[in-house]
Amino acid sequence: MMIKKTITFALLIASSVIFAQDDLSIAPFKKPQTKKEVLDSIKASFVHDNIASCIDSLWMKELASLDLYNELTLNIKNINVDEKVDYELPTELLKERLRKMDEKSPFNIEYNVGLENVIKSFLKNRKRAFERLMGVSQFYFPLFEESLAAKNIPLEIKYLAVVESALNPRAVSRVGATGLWQFMYQTGKQYDLTINSYVDDRSDPLKASNAASQYMTNMYKIFGDWDLVLASYNSGPGNVAKAIRRSGGKQNYWNIRKFLPKETQGYLPAFLATMYIFEYHKEHGIKPDKAIANHFATDTVMIKNALTFKQISDLLDVPVAELQFLNPSYKREEIPFITGENHYLRLPIDKIAIFTSNEDKIYGFANYEYSRRERPYETMLASRDSSKTRSISRVKYYKVKRGDSLSEISDKYGITMAELKKWNHIRGSKAPKGRSLKIYTTESIAFTDKKITKPDTTSVKESKALASNTTKIFKEQKVVTFKDIVKYHKVKRGDNLGEVANKYGVSVAEVKKWNKIKSNNIAVGGSLKIIKNERIVTTVKKEVKADKSIVDNKIEIAVASNENNTDTNQNASDYYEVQRGDNLFSIAKKFNVSLEDLKKWNNLNDLNVQLGSKLSLANKEESAKEEAPKTETKIVEYKVHKGDNIASIAHKYNVSVADIKEWNELEDNNVKLGTKIIVSKTEVAISETKSSNKETVASNERDEVRLYYVKKGDSLFSIAKKYPGVSISDIKKWNGIKNESLKPGMKLKING
């Protein structure tokens, strides 16, 4: 027993050592996460119940279609009950079946020629439509029957919804009647149905069915006949009352039918014909479609934050068409959150389990998307403090794959489809398969100041005797820039352009362009040039102008105190202590780092964090890279003289012919007399020292002249973007350029 306890204690100590957090310095700025990264990281942490989904998305699209409603409505409107229809259904058999229906129904179901014609017309022309309607009815009829039974209303009235809307909750008539029961706006308001910009309860199956049941109850109190109740539901109680007066006081539908509006004259026959077909569908060879959706296989959850159908679909893998079918009352495909009101989302039961288990993460993703909305006022305030942030444009490439669309690509990168088409000169709306599309993105880069902290008065007095007469102090700034770094890949046996491009995260088109390759073939043993745009962090020291009223001794003591306490301050900011209510997603968002980095730096396998634990907020390796010295390229040029050739020049400067051709973008070995060519390129490190002069290192770098050689496809705009803080007008001024036309090989001065 003691041995087991000893082993357990040893394992606990070992695990605590493994997960101990090293002192890391905080990375000042991280590349913002894309929508896809956040979505994938949240979904990867979901807790899934192993319950199979019971609803097919293609079937949902079929149910959400309004085609059947439009066809059935037009057929009922134009039906002619007096037109004889040729269909094999003996009249005597029909009379017998109608008699049996009348025995078990409170409706006056009697045979007449008009009803026979309508039944035969439906059987002859609308058999397939009724197969679909019977499949859908298995979802809605249990709801209708429950509501009708609660008000003691004949259950046969459920067939009225088939005639009214073809069982489509999103159906809207030409006069604005909406939903399964086709309520007009004023009638819906009269029966307390909510209708606003986001919600229309006339399309809610439960609420609309309760309102319809109440309406039927009220009308029956007036007419006392269910046939007349249905007629009043279609044309209004006023028109039914007029028809009764015009008929001389008769109160049977078939006696007043000719005095009713034309549409209502075919309304009750259509209702009775529908009832007949549902009752005797087997005898006529009508096979109902399978009901993939059942109301008892769904449930609702109250929403605590605004969500869109698209967000729910992306997170829970539920098709948008399915969400439309289950939640038809939301007009804008968005569930709002309004204080004092409750809104519910209906989902399949297995998805309800996933939603409730991951509710905080779902709302966290919704808040993340909300935070990415354009905010002009906040952008204006941020632009005022240009000393802290800078925006640069970068070009990315996306290779179009099978099934891609322009809208999906633009949504992935957060741009508009119009911009995507403009940048790539696309006229149509189809994505060109296999082509690499150019995408411009804007990223914010920034730097932080390590501000000098003043020591307390006591420490100043104690160290006053040690202070010197120096009054110059410096503060450090970390500046983030992006620079093109040239790498070379030696082609091995089995390599191809696609594999090489994927390895370095570039496109095949770029590799071919950089190496002037026209075909897809590459020679084994050759070197391929790869240009990578990499992030470089440099540290510059800038003099701080001290206030004349500050004593020299205090300033020096402050500098000394700041240097001594640097490690302590950094250590305090390198870690975050987990508070109550925190999760890994909220911590990553708070400190502008990615979830994957946070998990990697702290050796976490999931998103669970313990209260009071300390999390590392930076990577030690990256911090070491950021402190690497800044480098620049030194170029040596040679003017071509008579008798020179590229081989002799290469031998003279001890370089290869291939290097000279690459540096000068030469396609062959010919060089023109009198032209200047680059014969040497070397990377030189820039050392950072404290300057005793008034000009700091930062100002020296700013005044240094750099040369840029124009390449094919360059423009003043693209060149200016490569040098943060440099504008097009600056380049024109420094080089005496009046227009914006550039030629390949042209040398430009960059004074910054």
C-alpha cells in the first residue's frame, strides 16, 4: 500500500514539473485570427453526443419550396366545379364513401356533381402533389390536432391548412395572408400574434394553430354550422352574412354557394375533396412520401444572445434549409435577442444536446463575429494614434478548386465579390477552376513602448551620491515590418511544382514567375527561387527629452532602476492568472493571441483551464527571434565596358553566372554596353548602440538611402506598400518622377 502511495506521489510531482511554465516574454503583436480559424477551433472543442441526425438536407429544401403552394393555390382559384372530368371512379362507389365520411364527421358531406368533379380533377392532375403533402402532413398534423382538440373543434379542420397553404409555413398570398393558416396582418394582431422586423408568428406552427382554433370557435358561435365557418374563414363573416340574406335566409353552404365570392365557391369543395383523398389514398394508389422529419424528434432551447441561421449552421452542421423549416417564424434568418422577450430555437434532439453542452462557446463565436463588424467611429479614433499602429496591405493567392464559388472565396477572406472580380479581371460570376486568384488583405502592425518607471523618492535619495551628470535617457521601441526573404529549394528526384509550392506556402504560379518557368517540368538538381514575405521585429532606441525641471540625478537613478527591474516587470506581464468565468477562448481574445498558440505554449490538449492557474502568453523561441539584429542588403554595381561578357564579369567578382542573371533578371547571357548590373548582394547586420549625438539610431535609419530595382508588374502603389510610412508622393519627390509610369530595371531611391 505504501509503495502505491509513493508511486502516486512521485507521478504527481513529475506531472507538475512537466507542466511548469517557463519565464517567457510576451509577444507584442499577433496576426489577427481569421473567421475560419476561430470557427474550427471552437468546433474542435465541442462535446458531441453519438446520436444520428434524423433529417436530410435535400428533403428540407423540398419542404421549404413554395412551388407546391403556388400550383395548388392557382388550381383552387381557377377550379370549375361544373366542368365534367373523365376519371375512372364510379359515382355509386363515391356516394358510398362520402356517406361513410359524413357518418363520422360534423360536416355536411353530401354527394353532388360539383364535388365529384373536384375530387376527380385532384385525382387526375394532382396525385404526385398529394403524395408530397401527405409526407409533410406527418410533421404538422399532430400539432394541428392537439390545438383543435383543446378547443373541442372537429379534427377534420386540419385539412384546411392543406387547402390554405399547401402546408408551407412561409407561404404568402397575393393579398399578404401569411403562414400555414393564411392570417391577414390585422387578424394576426387581433389574435395576439407578434409581427415585427424579425419575427412573424403567423408562420409559427404552434402559435398560428392556436390562433386559428380560437378563430374557428368564435365563428361557430355566430353561424352554428362548420361549413359556413370554413366559408367565413376564406371570405370573411361579412360576405357569408350577405350571401345568407341574398338567398332568402337559407343557411346551408350549397344553397348560398352561388351568392358567395367566386374563390369561396370552390373553397369548400376543395376542402372536402382533400379530406376524401387523405381518407381513401390507398384505394387510389397514392403512396405518401416518407416523413423524415417528426415533431417529437425535435425540441426547443431559449436563446440568450443574437444568432444567425448561418452561424448555427456552421457550428452545429445543420443545413440552413433545415433551420428554415423548423423555425419559419424568423423572417430574416436571424434569432434576435431583445431585453424582456424570449425567443426559442427549434432543433433536432441530437443537435439540442450539442447546443446545450457548448452554449458558451457558441455565444462566444457569435460575439467574435459581431466584434468584426465595421465601426467607423472606433476606426476614426484608432487612426488618430498613428504612432502605435500601422496598416499594411499584403497580397495572397488562392487556387480555385472544384466546387468553389466566388461568393465562398470572398466570404472566406472577408472581402466583397466585386473586389475579388476587379482584382482578377473576372467578368462573369463563375470561379475559374485551377486559376490562382489575387487577394489583397490589410493587416495592422504595431509596436509597444517600454516606458521608464519612476522609482520612489526614498530610493532616489539613497542613490543620489552614485548619480552622474548624464541627462540623456533612451527608451526602446519594437517595430514590426514585413520583408521579402529569398530562399532556394534544391530540386530532388520526385519533386514537382505543386509539392514545392505547398511546402513553402506559395502558389505554383508564383514559383513559375520567380524562376521564369513556362511549363510544369523542373530539372532534378536545379535550384528554385522562393520569395517569402516574413515578419521581422527590430528594436530601436530613441532619446527621451527630459523636462528641465527634473534633477539629473533622479533621471539616471530612474534609468538604473528600470534596467534592474526589467526582468521582474517582464515576468509579471508574461503570465495571466485564470479568473472565475474565464475560458481559453476569452483569454486568447483578451490578449490578441491564437487559441492554438496558447495551447502550445502551455502544453494544453483541450480548452479546459483551472481557476488560479497561470498561463504563459508568449513563446520563448519567438521572443529570441524578435531580438535578432536587423539586417540590410548591400549592393555592388558594375558598368559594362567594351569586350565584357557575363562570364568574365562573374569571374572578376568571384560569383556565379546564375547569380548575376538572377539579380538582374536576365533571360540570356547578353549584356548591353554601358548598362549597370548588380555583381554582389550581401546581407549586413545593423548593430544598435547608444548614440551620444542628438540623432538616434532610428533617425539614422530613416535618413539612409535605400535602392529599389523596379520589377515587371511593379507600380508606385505596390512599391510604397513595401515600405511602411512611405507614400507615392515621397517616391516621386526623391526620384524626380512626374508621372506614375515605371520601367523594369529602373533604380529608385527610398529615403526611409
